[in-house]
Amino acid sequence: MIDEKFLKGIGITDKDTVQKITEAYAADIKAEQDAAAAVQTQLDEASKTIQSYKDMDIDGIKASVADYKQKLEQSEADRAAFEYRTKLSQYVKGLQLKNDVYEKYVTDLLTSKELKFDGDKLIGADDVVQQFRTAHADAFAPNPGERAAVPTSGNLPSAMNGVEAAFYGMNPSLKKS
């Protein structure tokens, strides 16, 4: 340690010189102590950070990430299914079926075929609907311009539903007008 006694021992005896040397030495020591304290503070913070990483439940975090990923995928699947059901419902409504029973049947029929949409077009649906129309022509509502009453010619119009046709078939003597 450099102090007044040390300096006198090496032959420096001028009081002003001794004072300047000891003050400079004290300032250097203070600066080094401050730097060491700053490094110690950084070291302590680094140790705390490292310990916090050691304390983390990495497996728990991985499980949480997997859980959120699964929830995201399920949410996307639910959204896609909802979009499909909505488009399918609009498609079936556009077919102008007579009632909800036919609509549900056709919806279930199209769903069972696992047809896919390309934009707003349901690929392959026209063939399925045409087969259904051929087998169940009475399931579709009549065109607005087509008469649903029996013409005087005695021939049944195509717009007449199956119940009406069956009624007139069982009662041929009734006046069909």
C-alpha cells in the first residue's frame, strides 16, 4: 500500500509530492473498487438469470406449447367444418326442396359422399342431386310459373307432389280442376 510512511521510506519526503501521490493512489484504488463492484453486480445478475433458467420447468413449457398447438389445430378444424356446413346449407337451400326433411336428407347424402368445395362450387354434387331428383322428383318445389293444380286434361302436372298424385290416383272419379 502506498502511503506517507512508504513514500518516506523510499526517499520521497516533500509534503506536496507525498500528498499528490497518495491522493492519486487513493483515487485509483477507489476507481478499481467501483469497477470491481460493478462487475460483481453483473455477475450476481447473471447468476440470478442462470438460476431462473435452471428453475424453469422445461418439460412443462414443452407440454404447454403442445397443448396450445393442439388447441390451435382444433380451432382451425372447427372453423373449417363450420364453413363447410354453412356453404353446404346454402347449396342445399338453393335446390328449392319442399321441406326441411328433404333438405336434411340431401345434406346428409352430400356429407356422406365427402364432397369438397372449390370456391363456392361443390365438386360432384350435381351428379348426386340429379340422381336424387330422378328418384324423388316430388321432393322439389314447383317452379313459380308452373301450375300445381290438376289440368282439365286429366293428366297430372309434374309440379304436383306425391301426396296429391296418390290422392287423385285413389279417387279417379273426382273432378280434377
